[in-house]
Amino acid sequence: MAMEWTDELIARLKELWEQGLSTAEIGRQLSITKNAVVGKAHRLGLPPRPSPIRNKAAAEGSAKPARTRTRKAEATSEAVEEKAASAALAKPAEKKKAAAPKVVKVSPAAAEEPAKPASVKADRPAGAEKPAKASAPKAAAAAPAENPKAAEPAARPAAPVAQRKVAPPRRVRDTIDRTLRQGPTCQWPLGDPGTPDFHFCGATPLPGKPYCAEHAAIAYVKIRDRRH
DNA sequence: CCCTGATTCGC
DNA sequence: GCGAATCAGG
């Protein structure tokens, strides 16, 4: 069986779709591929969202081929023709598709949690990485590294979220994106990073601050208070 | 390269 | 019906 689109799954798809999440992200949250998301969305007749590649032909209104043929389609057509032609010659027209090897993809569905409340969790404590490429650390320092003019961070929490040596994995970015989308939360870290219990405060932060009132009070200590 | 959604078509 | 492969654009 391919996949079981349960009512709940469909409902979640619709919901996320309406929320404007990208297909790939919906897929990640549902532990399916973006292709599955798009395909299902179409079959469900969900309102298509602005595509990066809208049909130019439609926009121009000129006599352009309404739809573009995929390479596969062309290949197939040719293959069919050729096959038909060579049929008379009893030519075996071997396709290298016999027992398509390729890499057996492990279903991601069973691997990870089907769907959890968007809890921020420490991501992959271990795991070898590719030292070759290391793009700029986009991940914002979630730890109290802020330093507003009139104040400076005094007490640091146990440990700032570990600085990443390499580019943050997709998962991390997704989590960040999700958080941003769903609204800011207090970024005060609690617990030891890397351990299962590590998490961020999550409370509603003060306007313009990464922390809630409680933690902002700890994070920001007036210089004057310090010097005097 | 990364990403996006759209489409086709073998299964 | 499903979704991988592919396309096409940013």
C-alpha cells in the first residue's frame, strides 16, 4: 500500500496548506515528501498558491502550447514510436529500466515522530558532518547575547545554545521558521543543551525583546546598577 | 547551489 | 489514487 491518507492526515494537510506553509514544509511536518503534498493538494482541489513558475503562455495569451511536455513525456513518445517501428524487426529495444536498482529509500514516516507540537528540541547532538563546506552560521544566537544600549547581559543562563560549527541542518531552520511563523516566544534556554530536557522558555516575549518579562529581567541588567 | 509549486505518468 | 521524477522559475 502506498500511503494511507486518513481523514485526519487530510485535515492536517488542508490546515497547513491554508496556513500558507510551503509544500515541502508541510511534507516535513507530516513526514511525507513535498511531492506527496502537492499531489494530494491537487487531487483535493485545494486552492493553488502562487507558484514561482506561473504559466507564461496563459499570461501572454498567445498561441503557445498550453502545457509543457516533460522530458519524460517526450522520451516516452519517442520510445513508443521507436518501439513500434522496430517491432516489425523484432528488435528487443532493451531499456535499462529492467530492474531499476537505485537507492532504496527508507520511509521517513516511521522514523520520526509523526507530528509533535512544535517543541524546540536540541538537534542531533552527534553525527559526523561534512567539513568541506561551511556556510555562514545563519542561526541566530538564541542565547542571551543581546546587548541593548543601556543594558548588558549579566547572568548568563547555564549555557548558551551551542554554537554550530557548520551550517545548521534543515531541521533547525525549519524549526526556526516555524517559530517565527507562529509568533515569537521567549528564547531563554532552560536545561542543558544537548540533553532531552533542554528547551526554551517559550513564554510570550516582551515587545522587541527575545525574552519574556521574567527572563528579560535576568538577562538585562542596567549598567548603572552594576557600576554603582 | 538552495529553494518554490506544477505536472506527468508508471505503479 | 498515489507520489517520484521532472520541470520551470527565483
